[in-house]
Amino acid sequence: MMEKNEASSKRIGQINLIIITFAHMFNHTFMRMHQALVPIFRSELNLDWFTVSLMSSIPLTFQALMSIPSGMLADRFNHRYLVSISIILCAIAAVMVSQAQSVYLLIISLSILAFSSTFYHPAAFSFTSELFDVSQRNRALGIHGAGGTFGTSIGPITLGLLMAYIGWRNVYRLWAIPISIFAFLVFTKLKTKTFRHHEKSEFVHNNNLEKAASIKSVLSRELLILLSVIGISSFGTQALSPYMTSYFSDVRGMSIGLSTILFGLVSTMGLLSAPIGGYFADKLGEKKWLTITFIGILITISGVALSSSIYFLTTFYLLNGFFQFAGMAANSSLVARFTPKSRRGLGYGLFFLPTNLVGSVSPLVSSVIVSNFGIWYVFPLAFGIYLVATLLLQTMPTKE
């Protein structure tokens, strides 16, 4: 009887993982489409580099402001409701982007898209972290992460393939239809409060922490170091990302369509690397695996910057995406390790806060460098920032 219950519990967990993984995909479909469209926005709306940076920084500032409240909501309300609402918001914002005729409406629409992502993640990550036993957590989070990376890739890829035929605005409208339908599926099919595994080996184990309601109670030394590493490394990523399609087209001579497709293809690497990263994080330990991925990122940033041919540039760029996504499961698993279960939603809200905070600043810093020196110089900037993050990571204690 017990074996039958365990088999049923495992099957429910697998179904839930499939549903939440597709939800992650749809939530991320529009995440990088506007970055891929930077050359078109500059042409259609006559934007300078500083205004382009505002398109990234303002939505991420709004996202940062909502990170902690979203985490608190995830600790109080049914995860199914929060995930469904976030996907509906995503579809609404996509339609708004498709209607935008000015940079102001565009930024407002992108801010709502950013909020839908903030609203989604604490609830979804908390839910996913509890689907299976602790020994399988990295793998479950890796599969969930792969759904998100597929979304960030499929959006720009379909944009690059279809915008020449139906226009970029209709690509946004087209995606809003299946996303709206899937929100209903999440609401009706996702089974929450089915079971919770007893976590025997959490790094943080303090009954007072379990009962605490303040943010301070969650901020252990280990979590603070992790958040610092995430924030610094995110600064390096955000310094590069908004300018890559412009670098490909303006500096390396690719067409805008091909640049957009390549920009999307880099995220497909996460379909492979996110689950692989989860597996190796379980085997090697999160800290050791994260160090390996950071070294890989340093090497591939250098490769993209110094490549003399499009072939090598493309290879290093795709490998950079591989290492970027390979560390996602380890990062999110460490949050679960460093926070009490009853405050895990808040823990994941804090987890995304550094990324959003630095994301609101790094494009502005990059825009100054690009305006004064040229696009290529964002590569040394990103390399130096990731080097600092790699060194800081070594100070983080873990029990692995």
C-alpha cells in the first residue's frame, strides 16, 4: 500500500513538473524579444542608446520593487492561482507591446511583462522545489529551468523567422493566443497541496527561522553571499545582452533577421545545459559546479570578443549560453538549501531581487560605454564583472 502511494505521489509530481515547465516556457517567451528588436526600435522610434537602455532598466526597476512582495504572496496564497495570473498578465502585456506606437507605451508594456515574470517565479520555484525528494531537487529545478530557456529562445527565433512575413507586432499577438489558453490549463490541472517531502538535510535548520516572518530572519550569511554572487554575475550578463543583436548586425555584418535568430538560438542551449547542470550539481555539489560554469562563461566571453570569424563567434556565443543556463538549477537549489521551507517564497523573491536591481543599472552603464567607446568594449566590462563574481563565490560556505 505504501509503495502504491509512493508511486502515485511520484506520478503526480511528474505531471506537475511537466505542467509547471510549460508554464515557465510561456512566461519567458517574450523575455528577450524586445532586446532582439533593438535595431528595429531604434529605426522606427528614432531612439538613441540611452533611451534603448531605459527600455531594459525601467522594467527591471519595477521588477525589483515587486520581488519581495511577490515572494511574500507566494508564501500566503495557492501557487496555482499565482502562476495562472502571471501567465494571463504576460498575454495582456504582449498585446499591449504589439499596439505600442511610442517609446512610453512600449516601456509601460514591457514593465507589465517584467511584473508577470516577477509574479511567476517565487510561486513556481517554491512549488518545483517541493515536488520531489531533496536528492532530486537540482534535477527537477533543471528541467523547470529548461522550460524557461526554451521560452526565451523560441520567442526571438519565431520573431526572426516570421517578422519579415507578418511583422513583429503580429508575432506578439500570435503568441498571446496559446499563452492565454495555457493559463486556463494551469488553473484547472496543476495539483497543489498534494504532498510535501520531509527535508532531512537542509543547510538551514532552525525552528525559530521556520516561524519567523521578517526578511531579516531569511538573510543568513550564506544566502547573502549567494545573492551577492548572483547580483554581480547578472550585472555582467545584463551589460551584454541588450547590445548583442546590434553587435551582430552593426559590427559583424549579419542581417537583422539572422542576428535575431542567433540571439534566440543561444537560449536553446539551456534545453540541454539546464538539466545537465542539475545532474552535475547533484553529483558535484552546487558550489563546485557553479565555479565550473563561471570559468566557462569567462572563456566564452573572451572567445566572442576576440573571434575573427563568424563561425568561431557563433560557436563561442552558443557555448556562453550553455554555461549561463547550466548554473541555474544550482543557484535556485541553494536558495532552497539556505532558507526555511515556510519562507521559501520570500527566499525566491530575494533570489531574483539582485538580478532585477543590477538589471536596472547595468544597461545604463553599458550605454555610456557604447556611446563613448563602441559596442565591443562591453565585453571587457562583462569579463571583469564575472571574474569578481567567480572569486566571491569561493567565499561561500556550503555543506555538500
